[in-house]
Amino acid sequence: MTSTESLLGYYERNACSPQWLEFNRGLALELSAGLPPDEIRALFKRVGSHMANAMPMPRCDSLPELQAGFNARWESIAWGFSSLREEEDFLEITHACSPLAMAFGPGSSAWAYGFFEGAYQVWFASQGVPPVLRVSAEEPVAAAATPQIVLRLSRNHA
């Protein structure tokens, strides 16, 4: 077993509290059976917005300060960490080690990413980012061997 495999195995075993794992998996199955994926994603986006509002972000004056603010909130609830990278046409947000994938199981990531779209959108809005700029998750790369979500803050989502 490689070091990466060991780390990923540890992450998978510890990302979701055992007391909630089967409940969350059952909830995911019921959501998937009862609602179209777009509606589930919209639901999770609203949940992410509510959670971000419950953990308000103070005004930040720089990208490193904003990243530190995001990470302080995620660390306080053991939800991983994020990094920000500025590109010419967008800001890339990489969120690593979220418990969502493990908590809701295989097949849930596409709609569960809506949670992070909602949370980061609220936090960027609190910084005065204009509403024309939106946060959207990129589709996961099937071969990716890391538990991360890549999002973009931009006008156009490509």
C-alpha cells in the first residue's frame, strides 16, 4: 500500500462519524429516489447557504486573508480546508477533505457539491463580490485520487 493509499484509507474511515454514516447513506438513497439530481443539488446549495450564514465571514482585505478565514470556519467543524488561486478570468477554489463524499456515499458527489457552491457564494457576497460572479463546482475527474472539490468564482462557468 502506498502512502497516498494509506492517507486516503484513513480519510475514508474518519471523514464521517460512524453514528451518522448509515443515516446519511439512507437519506442519500431516499433523496436520489425521490428527487431529480438538479433539485437535490439546489437543496444542498440552500443548506450550504444557511450554514455559511451561521458562520459569518468578517471582511477580508486580501486573498490570503480570505483563504485563512475560510479555513478557520472549516477547521472549526472538521470539514477539511480550502485553497484559493487567482487566474485571469476566474478564482479557483479547491476544497479538500470534506466529509460529504464519505457521508453520503458513491454517486452523491454531483449534487452534494451544491453545498459548497452555496456556502462559498454567501461568503463571497459578504465580501462585496457582485452577484454577477457565481460559484460553481467543476465536474469531478473520475481518475482523481484525492478527496477534493474544485470550484470557480466567475462570470462564465466552463
